[in-house]
Amino acid sequence: MDFNVKKLASDAGVFFTRAVQYTEEKLGQAEKTELDAHLENLIARADCTKNWTEKIFRQTEVLLQPNPSARIEEFFYEKLDRKIPSRTTNAELLGQYMQDAAKEFGPGTPYGSTLITVGEFQKRLGGAEREFLHTSAINFLTPLRNFLEGDWKTISKERRLLENRRLDLDVCKARLKKAKSAEAKAALWSEEVDKAEHELRVAQTEFDRQAEVTRLLLEGISSTHVNHLRCLHEFVEAQAAYYIQCHKHMQDLQKELSRFPNAFAVNASTSGVSTGPSPLSTATLPGASSPSRPPNPSNALESSTLKIEEVKPPATGTRKAKVLYDYDAADTSELSLLSDELITVYTVPGMDPDWLIGERGNQKGKVPVTYLELLS
């Protein structure tokens, strides 16, 4: 018990002298031993690495899991060293809702069968997302977390120890300076000078040793950069594979939906105008091309009686449409189109549901529905 009390008193004394030295340095009343330039550069580089690694880590977490509540839940599971439960992705949940809705609407109806198909592909997208999240967490997030919670804590501990050794060294320098000043006034202080010089040598040795340990740890930051570079490449590869997989699923989905080209115009004759193609059927995803030219109307009534110059727009039922692709008119009854332009469209009784009447200024003619996106 006596030993512990003495040690406690000694530690308190050391802490007090360090605090006094630190305060006097801040006030400009005491000299401070500066670290060598190489060590200062290593410290600055390490601080920069820590700060940016932390920011990249946090933002990657947000990218992979936007839900803050879910991130907090995962954090506690990790701290408790328990397996994080599998969580359904939003795409998988959407796919399940679509398929459940199809059962209610009737899987044999155009809408129901399409919901089943789209729902299945949404589940595939969700599965691809789950695999991407898992791979990214292992190959990218885990190494960054290990650095912040492992290597950086060790570096910080040794840097604090180095700062304490520097304070002890400067305290010893101040004591020696005071002892020599007193020695000049009285020879009786020679023993104090010897004691102060011995303490200074010990403090200098401990400081140099700690500086070397800290320097070796800080130089290891270069290896950390190499490791994080490799992890970054793996993250990009996982991300690229995920997007390629998603693109392939969407292309396959477009092919599935293209088997029902007239499904969007089922009610055209009763609603006054075609509802226009779905965004998926109009090939708006990357890598898609314009749809094939629809066949010319073969309806006998239309081919024999419909004269474009005599067609008048209805009082109600006209809509604005955006042209998705360039279209060259096959004959004088059709209207040529330019991508991204806006035209007015409407239908007339007896007209093929794959076509509409389009107007642009004084020009008028038939236009294919699959080349348009109806806006209003």
C-alpha cells in the first residue's frame, strides 16, 4: 500500500511538472524542443491520412447504407461481435410487392403479367445489390476501419508518449539551466548541477528512443497507402461488376417487355389517345437503340378513307409528346421527327393504335407511338 501511494504521488508530481511546462510554453515563457523536420512531415502526413480516411470511410458507409438507423444497428452488432442480420434490399421488397399485386390484379392480365416479370427482375437487381454491399464491406470498408481502430490508435498512443517525453526533456533542460544559474552564485549548488545533468541525459535518451519508435510507425503510413490503394481497386471492380449486372438485367427486362408491343395501347380507341410507351419499352436505358419502324397501317378503313390533309384535331384529347428518336417519314402521309422536339399528337376513329396524328406548326402527319413519350 505504501508503494502504491508513493507511485501515485510520483505520477501526480510528473503530471504537474508537465502541465506547468506545457502552460509556460503556450504563454511563451519556456523553451520548447522542436522535432526534426522529417518527423514533423511524417506527423503531418499521418494526420492528413487519418482525416481523409475517416471521411472516405464515413461517406462510403452512407453510400452503401443510406438509412442512418440501419447504420447504427450495424454499428452495435459489430461492437457486440455479433453477426449482422440479413436485410432485404429495397429492390427486393419492391419486386415482392409487384408480384403480390399481380396476384390480386390477375396474373393473366397484361398488367398483372408485366408486374410479375418486372418484380422478378427487381428481385434480381436486389440480389446484385446485396452481393455488391457484402463485397464492398469486406474488401473496402473493413481495411479502412482496421486502420482507424487499430493502426491509428497505436500511432496516437506513441505520439502522446513522445509528447510526454519531450515535456520531460524540456523540464530537465529548465532545471539544469536554473541549477547552473544558482551555481554561478554559490558553489554549494554543484551537486544540483550534476543531478540535473544526469536527469537531462536520461530524459534525452528516452526522448530519442521514443522519437525513433514513433518515426518507424509513421513511416508505415506509406504501406497503409499501398494497402488502401489495392482495396480501392477492389471496390471499383465490385462497383463496376454491380452496374454491369444491373445493366444486363435491365436489357433482359426490356426484351421481355418488348414481346407485348401493343399492351400500352389497349384502351386507345376509348380514351381518345394512346397512353404512350413505358419508359422501359422506349429504351431509355444506357446502350439502348431506337425501336424498329412499326408496320404501316393495314386497316382497310384507314388506308382507303383517311386523308391527312382533311384530318382535324378533336376538341379534346390532344396531348404534347416528346420525340425520343429521329424518324424519317416513309411517305407523304407521315411526319418526319427529330429527337427531343415537342409535337402535338392525337388519334382519330379507326386509326391503327400503333400510330398517332402528329402536328408541328403547319406540318401534320402520322407518327409511330413507340418513338414518343407522352407528356400531358
